[in-house]
Amino acid sequence: MILKKPFSEILPSYLRKTRSIEELIPWLYLKGISTGDFGEALAALLGIEAPGLSASTVVRLKEVWQNEHAAWSKRSLADKRYAYFGVDGIHFNIRLEEDRQCILVVMGATPEGKKELVAVQDGIRESEQSWRELLLDLKTRGLQSIPKLAVGDGALGFWAALPKVFSQTREQRCWVHKTANVLDKFPKGKQAKAKSMLHDIWMAATKAEAIKAFDLFIATWQAKYPKAVECLAKDRDVLLTFYDFPAEHWAHIRTTNPIELTFATVRLRTRRTRGCGSRLACLAMVFKLAQSAEQHWRALNGSSLLKDVIQGIQFVDGLRKDAA
């Protein structure tokens, strides 16, 4: 059967204690499990006492969730303020009927320190136009408070779109994505040392120390592994932006991990499954799965400093400039 691994290995952490089939259905759908196999899959997850689930029930729930997502996507954002954005574009194992087979996700950090879902929209991951449409939609619905920093993978079309919509938002590349991309260009035997040296960069206490570690990485590997060095060096400035924000927030703004972990078990890693899903159903399932995960997203450390960030207070090496 599809579900052969132990329960703890199958589900993401935020779903491991749930007994709600309405929380599990989106995960099963995005995993590529066909509607007809849902009953067996739920029994494997929840035990033989799991309630039966007919195909018609799944279809009804999909329709309800599609309507919920449509309404949520039109909600007013006039009263919303975000200090930071985390963004990602995710391909799923299911094959979609339409050509646009990526879901664009935006997470925001509120003045109270909460991480919340801001947008779930289909598009093309590398497309400037797709991300520009998303950002303009947020602005049209009333989001006037410009995020001070956006965090994401360097391959996103988001970065070309961002300055055309939110010109004052600064850029921070995700260190998780960057580390994976750089290490992919090293032979297995060199990856541990390279990873340790990358760790020395983003864990440095000051920007000056990070630059020193950055230069050492380049000097060490330039001759033998120029592609790895080029992958790192091309984003040098935007990998170190986080030093201009509160040190308490660094763990949250160096990476898009909450989004990454939310979809880690269902995003496309190798080949797609045979099952085919609709665009609207996929959007609804991503929306519902993200809502489940959102309840477990860790609040930002140093939440009291978020108001300073929003007000434009300057920070140097993680400390307020007037206190540095």
C-alpha cells in the first residue's frame, strides 16, 4: 500500500497528533493519493476505527474548501501590517490539469510576533509576472504598510517583481536554500567541511565577522569548485541583510523554514504521481494544509522589537543603532 513507513515518518510534525480527517485529507491529496484510496490511507494513519470516507464526501469537502479559499483570497488587508515576508513557490507531486503547476505562498510576521498566512496563489515559480500579480493583488486589497524585509530562495521571480510593487522592501536570501544549492556543487567527500564553513558565515556575531568567513570560503574553494563559489558569491549582499535587523529575529529571517517544513512531505522532489488534480482543488488543499500548520508556527523571538522594525528604527549587527 502507499503508506508503508511508520506513522511518525509519514506525517509532518504538526499533523502527528491530529485525529481530524479534515486536517489529514489535504495532506493525502497533495501527497498524490487518489480519492478512492483515502479510506484505506486514513485507516493506516488513524487505525481501523477511523470513520469511513466516501468519494462523494471528499468531493463535497473540496468544494467547501475551494469556496473558503476564494473568499479568503478576497479578504481586505487594510488593517494588516507585516514587518517581514517569507515567500516560496512549491511544486507538488500531483499533476495538475492546467499548465501553471506551482503554488506561490506568502507568510507574514505581524507586529505582535505571530507568523500568519498571507497569500496562496497559483503561478510560475520563476516568473516575475506571476509574483507581480500576487503582490499587486495584496496592494489592491488594502495592504499599504510595506514589509521591511522579504526572505526567499534566489531562484524566485519574486525578486524581479518586488521592487516594482514594494520598492522599499529589502531582500534576504534563504540560507537553507542557498546552503543546499552550494553543497550540491561539491563532491560528497567535501560537503561536510563546506557546510561547516557556510555555517560559520551565517552564525557569525557581526557582519564584519561574516564577511571574513565569506572571504575565507571563497579563497578556500575558488580554484577547485568555482561553480559552488559562484553560487554563493552572486548573492553575497542579500545573504547578509539580516545583520541590519534585531538579533532576536535572525533565526526567523535567515530562512523560509516554516513554509519549507509545512510542505516538506508533499512538495515535488522527484517524479510526479500518476494522479491528476484540478488547479482549484490543489489551491484549496494547500490553503487548508497551511492553515493547519499555521497554528503551530513558532512566534518570533523579541516580538516587542517588531514595532521598531516597522517604524524604520535602524539596527547594526542586531542592535539598535542608538545603542550599538
